[in-house]
Amino acid sequence: MTLRWTRRPEGSTWGDFGPDDERGRLNLLTPEKVLQGVAEVHEGLTFCLSLPLDLPGGNVLNARRHPPKISPTKRANGMPVTNFVVCEEIAGVEDVICDDLAVIHLQYSTQWDSLAHVGCLYDPDGTGAGPTYYNGFRGGRDIVGPTSAAEADAPSRARHLGIERLAETGMQGRAVMIDLRAHLGDARTVVGWKTLSRILDEDGVSVEEGDMVCLHTGFAQRLLEMGGTPDPALVHNLCAGLDGRDPGILDWITRSGLCALIADNYAVEIVPTRSGGDDGCAFLPLHQHCLFKLGVNLGELWHLTPLAGWLRAHDRHRFLLTAPPLRLPGAVGSPATPIATV
């Protein structure tokens, strides 16, 4: 067997779960963690943690991502299948049919990032630096697609590390809520380890190996209140986010053993990040740490406010989370409709 890498990034988990592993820390989402999640269900109440997938609205958050477009499928004669009366073609049949297709940017709204979403220019085997992803999978070989504007509409595919790995895992287990908004309000706040550790201590929140961790900032709630027309002057200056350059934050993610990190803001970490650091990723250092080094999937733009309010009112911070993505082989991200049960 030819190994994909002969050296791994410092502090990474490459190889820890096997030479061909594509799940990363999801390997810690064991049957025992599912049972721990089930044990948190006392009321039988459920919370939908997804925004409507046509929000935030427009492309203010990300210029390359746009709202979904829904249109009807068409019959052989080109007529749309919307309120189609079947008896027009089959005498005596009373059925009326609607049938849709959707063109959707997979990471426009409530979403999961796969481990193929963010990599790094890295030399894992002495052949020179190039696009490299978790556990040494390489761009151009394992994650493929068009490389020029002329062929931009050609297919792309993550042959490894695709979003289907999350679907196969099931993404069900115990989750932990960290309520940043309750302490910091809606002001744009860069959260370093000193602030985060204080909030964990004050709220009595503990994170154990294999937990999925949710960070409530209130950002998705504010988007919802904007009703699909987010204010460009306001939307980039709201709510808390982790400081992706803070070594303390990155060390906590490593030490805690969390298997997925989720937030209701745009990118979990503050974007753009503050300057400085030698992490080799000037734009998304927390993404590099989680997706590229540790194999920790990220969830973004989840709607956590109603659940966070209920948990705080009942002096709880743990719950059962069920959050599979679309089982869409080869995709690097996916919409999600997560459900919390308490």
C-alpha cells in the first residue's frame, strides 16, 4: 500500500483512526454517545434547528451563493407539472400532480461542511506543496473538478471526504449548547479562550469526548427577523464568533474531544479573522484546524435561539441532536434540517 502522506501537520489526527479514514472525529460518535443523547430526552419536545433554506436572502453574506430556485418538472410535451390534471392524458383518472426540481447552493443556509470543504497548501509526502485535505487526500486526485472559468460548469466531485460520510454516520448523538448570546448580547464580539472559559464555568457547561457542540450567538435569529432582506450595513457587524487565531480556542477544540462544532452564525469563527499568526491560513484558521487537521465537521447558520432559550429556562445544556445532511455523494457541503429533542 502506498501511503498518501509521510508526515502530518503538527497537532493533527491524521492516521489516528486508520490510514484510509474519511470520518475524522466522527469516529468518536459511538453507540454509547447516541445512548447518552437519548438519555437527555425527558419531555419529548422537538426543536427544528434549520432556518428556512431560502434565508438569509440575497447574497449579502457570500457573493457566490444565492437563494434556491424551485421550478416544476416538465412532461414530454414541455408542459410544467404544476396542478397537472392526469385525466387530460388518461381518461377517468382524477389525480392532480405537482412535481418540483430545485437548483440550490448547498451551503447557502443551514448547512454542514464536509472535510473536503477546506484544505491547505501542504506537502504531505515530499513531492511539493499542493491542495491537501484531511488525512492526506489531495486536490486534483481525490477532490476533482474544473480549474478554469472556461470549464467552470463541468462536474466536480469529492471522491473522498464527501458529505455522504456524515449521512452514513447518522449524525445523531448527544449535543451541548454553549449560550454566548446570553452573556454577550448581539454586539459583534470576538470570543477568545478567556471569554469562552468564563462562560463555560458560569453556566456549568462541560464538553466530553464525542459530544457535538452548538454555539448560540443569536445571529440566525437576527437574520430571520430581517425577513429575507438582510441589511448589508448591519449583517456583518452582529453577534459573537470564535477567535480562530486564539491558540486557547484551538487547544480547547483539540482537548475536548468534541466531534462536531456548530454555530448559528456565518462561519463559526469571526470572518474576517484578525491579522497575525503563523497557521498558514490567513482567512479561516479555525476551519483549517478543524477540517484539515482534526477532522471535525462544522455546522453553520443553524437556528438555535428557541432551543437555547428553552434550555436556559430549564437549567439544562444537553440534548439529543439528529442532524444528517443530504446523502449526496461527492458534495463538499449540504443543507441540513437538524432536530433537537429534549
